Amino acid sequence: MKNIEPVSPNQTPDNTAGLAASAGLEVSKRPRLFRNALLVMTATLASRLLGIVREIVLANQFGTSDEYGAYKAAFRIPDTLWLLIVGGALGSSLIPVFSRFLGQKEDDKAWRLSNAVVNTALVALTISAALAWIFAPFIVGVFLAPSYPPHLQELTVNLSRMLLLQPFYLGLGGIAWALLYGSDKVFWPSLAPIIYNLSIIGGALFLVGPFGIYGVAAGVLVGAFLYFIIQLPALIKLGFYWRPSLDLAAPGAAQVLKALIPRLLGQAAFQVNFFVATNLGSGLANGPNRVAAFEYAYQLFMLPHGIFAVSLANVFFPSMARLLGENDMAGMKRLLVTALRQIIFLVLPAAIGLGLLAKPIVEALLQSGRFDQNSTGLVSQALFFFSFGLVSYGVVEILTRAFYALQDSRTPVIIALVCVASNFGLSLLLVGSLFQGGLALALALSTTIEMILLYWFLRRAIGPFEPGPQRHLPLAILKIVAAADAMGLALFIAIKVLQEPLASGNKLVVLALSIVLIGFGGAVYFGTAYLLKIEELQAVTRRFLKR
């Protein structure tokens, strides 16, 4: 389940507020870019927190039960359709072309292209959903959950078929999201995932009683519908109009299609990783429980990833595409370095904290109702190993979008395919000894391989990210690592001191101590960052104080 979410060449690119200047954008656009970044991060935070509330409610209702394991396995089919056709692939191929038309004041071409994309996506979704409905028993029985008992396989098939309406609504909403983001209208696209999560929470609270796990699926469908509808008025106001025509000759359509095909392969590769995890997890002892635990851990892992990496990447991507459309490679590089520094500054301490506090976080958030201590142990193990990949996941978001801005889809796809093979091998190697934790670690390690390869090939494509004799990025990373290490050491000592109360089993005590430890770790990190004069902290602090 996806939750749907610059300075001059001689200066150090140091903050989000300065993105527009370093990118070569007009001075008047600097506050807007910062406001957009702040709005997206805030809305993403709200959406991710609601995602945690959603997981808390589901954990209380179902724990790591067989029924919930079937539900999570069932989501693989509609999620794959959504990601392949609209969620990741179409948005990333549409935004650069659409943004270029708007930047060149060719609005008619932009909206003609958008109409062609909507109709083509509807046709593709209809055909793919029909095929998925027909072959759902085969997909579940062979690829997803071959080791589930027959009654759980039947439940997984039924839920998969029911959820096939979700990609239609999320697909249309995903196109609206791309068009609004490409027009720098980020409010409604940022709000839509919040509505989606609220609907799922409502289904889990009010429909589970009479309908069981099917009530949660109903909440998903209502949320997906609202995800689209809430963005539609803003899209129409912006200039979109619908015509019942595929219009494959629309300006830019061939370019979008050319970029889309390799990205479809890239998204397929990404989904293969989760098919592998679900398949191998289903074959373990208590397989459905371990599949459910893996999915809970992934959702918790996605909280910091979505708040920082995805939200910032979504803001930076259209700007990088526009700069390259204006042949401003220097500005694009400065924006890229700024994005990397921001991501590492925010994500590295989150990764260390997530790993050290995995068990108390899971216990404090999820342990209640049918989610018992055994469930906490299963989920916290996977979450600990996921934390090893948090920085890699974040950097990959930025580097991949840099390739897409360059209109190079082939390189990320080839790298993604290599990483699928590495994830499969690592999963086979680690699952026997680490169980669901091995599946999480395999994903973390394969994503790290992906990050290294993307960086190496991007540098070959565009040259050094920072031209000239000065290299600010390595020094900035070194300072960030030093501050994060200081935080990790202080947090480790504090956890040892508080080991007995943390192991007390008292949920309120664990929750309170977790909050205190997170605050303590944050204070040490930001305090050390201040002493080391890390510019990301200074710039953000100045901006907030000024506002």
C-alpha cells in the first residue's frame, strides 16, 4: 500500500530557502519554492503520521494475524498496477514534458498532452485490471503466497479482486498530482494522501465489525476515489479539459511514451523486490505472520523516508527539469547538490535513531489489542534492518529524478534490474537465518548498491557535481556524519541507562521514554550540527526565525 507522497557558483549551496537562487530562478520565485517545499514536507508529515495512526488501528484490530497477512499480500496486485501505469512511471515521464510546455508558454500543447495521457492511462488500467482479475488465483498461488493454506489463498484472491478498483481512482489522481506539481500547485496534491489515509482509518474503525478485513478494503476504495476527486477542481481551474480521444499525435506524447517504457521496467523491478519478499516470507514458519510483520516494518520505515526524501524529491524534480529545459546545467548541478545535502542532513540521524529505537518505537506505537509482544518482536527486527537502507533510499530518490530530468530513463532501469538480481540473491542468503529481518536487510543492501551505481553513472553523464576547485559536498557530508555519530553514541548510552524501564512492558512508560529519547537524540544532533556550523541547520533556522 502506497502512501500517497540555490546560490551563486562561488557560494556553498546551503538551504531550501535558497533553492531558487542557486538554480538560477528569478528572485521573486525564491519564497514560493521554499513555501512549496515547506508545505509539501508538512503535508507529507501529516499524511505519514496518519499512516502510522492507520497502522496502529489495523494492528489493534488484526495484529500480525493470518487475515492481515492475506490482506497485505493481496495489495501487491493493485499496488503494482498503480505504480507501473501511473504512480511512479507516468508521473516521472509526464512532468518534464508538461513543465517544459508551461515554461515555454505553450499551454494548449500542455493540456492537449494531459488529455491524451488521461485517456491512454484509462485504457491501460482497464485492460490490466481485467487481466489481473482473471489471473488472480494464478498470481497468488504461484508468485505471491504459494505456501499459504487454501483458505488464505482464497481470501487473498478475493481481496485482490475487490481492490482492483483502487488503481483507477489512484491512477486518475496520480495524473492530477503530476499535472498540479508540474504547474507548481502543490496544495491539493499534498492534501489528497491525507484524505486517503483518513478513509482507510474510517474503514478500519467502523466497517471491520460487520465486514472483517473486507471493511478495510472498502475504506481503501473510498479513499482512492476521494484522492482523485479532491484534486479535480484545482486541475479544471488550472485549465484541464477532458475529451474522449486517445490523441496519440498530441505534442509531447511520443516523448512521454518513449520515457515511459523504460520507467515501467524500473517500477516493475521495484515491485519484483516485494513479490520476492512476500513469496519467501510466506514459506517461513508462521509465514503469514512474518509477511504482516515485514509490511508493518516497511510502513514505519516509510515515515521518515516519505517526510524527508520523497517530499523534497517531488519539489526538486520539476525545478531540475525546467533548468535543463533552459540548458542551465550549472544551475541544475547546484540544485542537485543542495538536494543531496538536505536529504543526508535530515535522513542520516533518522536512520540511526530508527535502528537504535526500533523495539520501543514498535511497542509504543503498535502493541495493543491483537498486536502482542510476539508481534512487536517480529516487526522490530525487520524495522532494525530496514534502517540500514534509509539513507540509500533517500539519495536514490534524488539521483533517479536527476536522470529523469536529463530524460535518461534507460540507465536507472538497467541499474534497477541489477539491484533486483542482487536483492533476490541476498534474500535467499539471509532469509534462512534472519527471517523477515533478512528480507528487510536484503532490500537495504540492494538499495545501497543502487545508490552507488546511480551516483557513479550520473557523474559520468554530467561531470563533477561541483565545478571548480572547491568541493563543498564531501565536507558537508563529513560534518553531518560526525554530528550523527555523536547523536548515535549519546543515544546508545541513554538506552543502556534506561534499559530496565524500557523492558518493563508498560506501554505508557515505553511511550514516554521513547519520546524523551527521540528528543534527546535530536538535541544532541542539532547541537553538534550547530557547533560544527553545518549550513543546512543554520539556513533553515534563519528562515524559520525570519518567518
